[in-house]
Amino acid sequence: MTTTARGVIVTLTWAETLEAAMTGVMRTTRRARHGERHRYGFADPNELAWANEINGALGERAAAKALNLPFDGCVGSDATSGDLRYGIQVRTTPREQGCLILHPTDADGVPWVLVTGRAPALEVVGWCFGRDGKRDEFWRTTSRPAYFVPASALRPIQTLRQWVREISEAI
């Protein structure tokens, strides 16, 4: 891992990349098989849905590595409890200057992590609790209504590492 001004660059091994990519494939396949709509608007397993699920799982894998947590790669209903342990949620975008996107229904009391870039090297940029990112100044309706939290408003990922350590020691 390499520390940057914004966060931490995590380079996944090819095995980690394959593991995460297959998680994304399994999620999309499961959704299609059960006729489920994607929570944020993908009507069917189109090209964008496949890419988003795979990129999302890659971001989760990178965040897990940055936080020294196992990557569970949940595919089914268990995924609703958090992308990573302790309820941590991860949002990934290939845009290097991308924002953490939060929706009004996203959980307020859990950490949300922003990961940017493309595998195998992804940047784990920072995090915030849902309630902290849902500020009027971040609300946009241009593409889809959501809160777009800029990287500059996020907490350093090192502080989430400390939060994880404190929780794991308390258990």
C-alpha cells in the first residue's frame, strides 16, 4: 500500500482481483436469475450493471485490504448487513476525482468508504458516517437524486482503521 495526499493506493494481486471480479459476476447473475431490479435503477443485467457490480466488489476487496479486514464477498441477502465487517459499506467509482454517492435510504450510523480507480490499483480515499454525508450542500439531482460527497469532505482512511481496531478489541 502506498499513502497519497488523499488516501491509500491498494494494489490487488491477480488472485484478489479474480476473487472480487467473480463476486461481482455472481451478484449480477443471482439478481438476473431471481428477476430482481438493482436497488438504484439497473432494470436488467445490462453491460453497465455487470461493470458496476464487478467494480464495486473490487473496491470492497481493496477497502478490506486497506483496513486489514477479511473480504467475505457476500453474494446473497447477507450483503445487506454491510460490504465488510462491522457494517462498513463501500462505494466504488472508476473516476479518480469521483465522489462518495449516498442515497437518502442509506444507513446513517455506519461508515461509508469511497474507493476510486481501476483494478488492480485502487485508491481507498476516505470515509464518513452516512449521517455526516447527507448534507444539503452535497445534494444533486443532475444524474440521479443523491448526495455526492467530495473527497475533501471525507475523513482519512487511517481514522477508520483505528475505529476498526477499537471495535475488534472491544468484542
